[in-house]
Amino acid sequence: MKLMDSSFSDFYVELEDFEVVKRGTLVSRALTMGPGGSIFSVPKIVDGTVYFGSMDFYIYALDCETGEVIWKFKTDGKMACNSAEFEKNIVYMGTLSGSLYAIDAKTGKLVWRFKAGNGVTAKPLVREDRIYFGSLDGSLYCLDANGKEIWRFRTGDAIFYAPGICNGKIYFGSGDGNFYCISTEGKELWRFRTGDEIFNEAPPAFHDNIVYFGSMDNKFYGLNVETGKEVWTFHAGKYGNCFSPLVHGHKIYCGSRDGVFYALTHEGKEVWRFRTGSGVIGVTAVCHKDRLYFGSEDGNIYCLDMDGKEIWRFKTSGPVWSPPAVWKDKLYDGSWDCHFYCLNLDGKEIWRFSASDKTLSKLDPPYKIFEMVVKKSFDETEEIDEKYDLDFAGGGSDDVYSVKSEYVFETTYATRKDYGD
């Protein structure tokens, strides 16, 4: 396939000559999110109450049947990707301002607040009166039940990852490209180096002594939980992977930032794939009654059967990155359009709730940190100064001109040797 600009009709570009190159960090996208009422928070449902956060600084508790507010709590910052954890009648949730809150689940009153060195952006892990969570300051913290720090474990970059636990050990990824296994006393047991930052709001998946996770190096990994040795890798897309796989039955389900949802065997072999309308697939997927549910940056909540065939989709007015929560055969999920939705299992809306601020939060394009570069043979003696817009997403490598990938890519042609006929 060739692409041609009409104003320069003798110039053709082969798609295979393009390569997507990552020039920034994915964390930067979260840090540039503006205020508003957009919702990007995995809902937590306990005893008929659903808990979630919003970019309007509020943690909400809604009645699952009616959508009525039970309480709302004003925090000190935006909640982007932050998700609630619930333990012993306490709701735990962090903010981009660096606070971790403990809120009484019944009354909505503050129990305590802990201030980390930077944003707290992912779901905390609560086990045996200990709270573990990562911060953009690069540390994984351990607090006691009263919010007092016990220890912190330092990595080489921001932690935008929800820790998981298996066999009494804690597992998480870091922006330094390492996936860590540490003890509950904060001692490193092993680390595994990937090719890029590891970013995920949801914890990793575990099955049969293997831990599964994705990296922005365009791969999904399966590692031995005891040794950290690689069991398998699966390559997916060009724009990285930052979502936790779902292990269900004999398959692993995972979505890529290219808008493709995959079903893999436990050995990391592809079984089928499903392509969404566009953009980034949500944090992870959920399975309920042999149906798969997940959100996408194209604004849809999708329902697939176990063979990857679409059953229905529900359209919102903004990206949906968080997976739905399920309660009494109803689905609950939030959208960047500032609404929180309740659907039945046929994809029909039952009710919706509006955040306190109905202004959509500012958000950078999903591929802004990527650059598309082209490798061609060029004659350094001939220069071309014109710029052209190419409306496509492709691939290449480092060379003389680049394309900024924000859906419409800007190309600057520098020199040429032989464009061919």
C-alpha cells in the first residue's frame, strides 16, 4: 500500500517504511489532565453501594439500585485512573495531589489521610491491616491501619501501577521499566527488566505460578512468580500496553493501546482478536455469565461472547477506560463524559449519574508521546521545505523526517535521493 500527497504527486511512501517511536512517558499524559467532571475510576461495589472517584475532586458513594447519592467526599485533588479499595468498612482512594484517603464507607467521613511525595494514581492493596500503594515519586509505600508509614520501597521512576499479591509476595511495575517482586517487609526478591515503562491502574493477573502484565514496549509478559524468569512474551501493537490481562478459564484476555482486544492461550499464543472503533482499550476486562465486557477510548462499552464476536456496544460521549463492575446482573461504569452509567446485561441504560462538574477534563491525544519516523534513501544535496499532513497511522525508524502522531501526523520532508517512479 502507498500513500500520496496530491500536492506532490511524484512522492510515494511505502507504509512498511514507517515505524512508531516513543519519545515521552505515558505518565505525562495523566499529569496534563485538566480539572472537570470526567470519570476514569474503576468502580468498587460492596453491599449495594458503588464507590468511585472523579476529576471533580470528589469520591462518590451511590445506591446501585437508584443511582442516588449516599455521600460524597471532597478530596484535595483530581482522581484520574484512581480506583477505590474497600476493607473493614473503609474506602481507600488516592489523588493526583499525592494523598491517600481512608473514608468511612457508611458515613463518608474522613478516617485519616496520608501524604505521599507525589501523585497516588492507582488502586491500593489492603492485606492484613497493611495498605500498599505506589506513588509518582517512585516509591511503593506500606502503611499500617492508622495511616502511619511502616516502610517505602524506592524504584527508579514514577509508579503508576496497582500492586498485586500472590503467595505472600507483592508484585508491581514501575516507570523505570522493571517489574518487581518484593516481600511484605519491603525487601526486593527479584526484578525483571522490560523494554519500556510499565504502567497500569489495575494489579497484574496471576495463574498457576505465572504473573501476567503488559509493558509499553508493545509486549505482554508471563513470568514465573518465584524466579522472575520469562515464560513467554506476546507482541501487541505499536503504541504500548498498559492494561492488566484477565485470566478466565483456559484463556487470557488483554487489550492494547491500538484498540485491539486479544484472547490468548496460557502459553501466550493468540486465539482470536477483536478490533474496536479506535484508540485505547480500557484498564482490563471483566467476565460475567460467559460474556466479556470492557471499555474503549472510542466511547463504547463492549460486550463480546467468548469467541470474540460482538453482542452489543453502548455508546457514551467520551472515552471509557475502566472496566464495568457487575452487581445483580447490572453493569456499572464511568465515562470521560462526566457521567456514571448503570446498564442491564443487554446494554440498555437503566440510569445515569452526573458528576458535580459537567465540564470535560482536558486530555492530551492518546498517541502524543509517539512519533512516526520514516527511513528512506535521500540525497543530502536536495532539500524540500514543504510540510504535508498525512491522515493515517503507520510505522518506520529514525531518519531525516518525522511525523507527530496526534491522529493527524505532520511530516517535514528534508532531503531526497531517489523517490522512484
